[in-house]
Amino acid sequence: MEYCRKCLTKDMDWNDYFATMHQYIDQIDGELKTDAVTYQSRLSICSECERLLDAMCNACGCYVELRAAMKKNDCPYQKW
Ligand code: SF4
């Protein structure tokens, strides 16, 4: 897949952008990556959260699927 690595999201194709983000998540080093059970638990909490909007957390500005994928990260409101 070709994509511009210097583009802003406003200039990108959203399907390509999100495919790239999911590829990135898949390739995170196992030492750094959240285990699958914890990852699904985190996302399930985000899915029910009033601060989730268009896949982004409006408390921290992150895409929650990306934020939750890193073991070291936490929820800014201590929900996970
Ligand atoms: S990271 Fe926390 S505050 Fe943000 S959407 Fe998820 S549960 Fe809500």
C-alpha cells in the first residue's frame, strides 16, 4: 500500500489511513504491546465512555485503539 508519510489527516484517504494505523498496531513490538485480553477490555471500556467520539478520546486526543495498544499507556480518567 502506498501512502504519504508527510500528509496531514485532512489530506489523506481515511480507509488507507485507518488500514495503516491497524497495520502499525499489529506490528508493535511484543514487549511493548498490550496483551489481547487486556486490549479488548480497554477498548470495551472506551466503547462505553462518554468521551469517545469518532474513535478518539476527547480527553487526550488519541485514537483509543492506538493508545490502548501500548502496555505503558493508561486512560487519562483512570478507567483502565
Ligand atoms: S481513554 Fe479513558 S477517557 Fe478516553 S475514551 Fe477511553 S475510557 Fe474514555
